[in-house]
Amino acid sequence: MNAPTFRPDRATQRGTTTVEFAFISIWAMVFVIGMIELGRVMMVWNAAVEATRLGARRAAVCNVVDSAERTKLETAMKAMLGLADTTGITASISLTPAGCDNATTQCTAVTAAFTGGSVPTVIPFVTFTPTLPSFSTTITRESMSSTHNGAVCKSTL
């Protein structure tokens, strides 16, 4: 004799699809939001690279040797980061050799750098705040034609 097979009727299966969808959709949304946040972190990373590149170029072309001009340029570099928390980020412009002023000692290179900082994310159920690495760009003065009165020096970063 054959054993009877258990066949649940539709009434006992009602709602299982909804519960399965709820489990899957939660994790799918966390994954999608995580991908969006990863893209945002990479956007800040790229902005930091571009800000150091533009800061070094501007300092080399515009003959930025005065500390007030450097501070203004460092502030403009930090402003380029946009979505990043710039409170922990230090921007710096340094000249090589140290202390050069182009009047008595010719500057040979300019370095723009970022150190510190992090990008807070908003991924649900996950606490993740990646720390940005240090970024720097060095440009030699001989590779640029320094014209302090050029159009690039009068525009904003």
C-alpha cells in the first residue's frame, strides 16, 4: 500500500511569497544603497586627486609664494571636495626648495597635498566611514610658463 502524500492546500501557503519578497528586497536595497555610497566615495576620491592637480598647477603657473596666496589656494582646494567632511582634511602647498620666494631663491617645484579626512556613508545597518589616503601632486616650475598676469591666475579654482 502506498503512503499518502502530503499536499498542502492553497490556504496554508497564502502569504509565503510576500514574506520571501520582504526578505530578499531588504538585502537588495542594502546592496543598491551600498553601491551608490561606494560610487560617492570614489567621486570624492577623484575630486581630491583633481584638486591637488589643479592646486599644484595654479601654484606653479601663478607664482604662488606668499603665505596668504597659499592659504587662499588651500581653501579653494578643500572647497572642491564637495561631499567630503573637510573638517579633518589638511590641504597644503609647499615649494621646493623650502623658503624660496623667486626674488632671491628660484622655486623649482610646487607640491599640493591633502592629508587626513574621511567620507561618512549612509548604508543601512552598516557603519562604514572610509578614511581617505594622502593625495599629492608635484609639478616642476620649468614645465610651466609662469605668467602671474595670465587669465588662469585671475580666475577661481
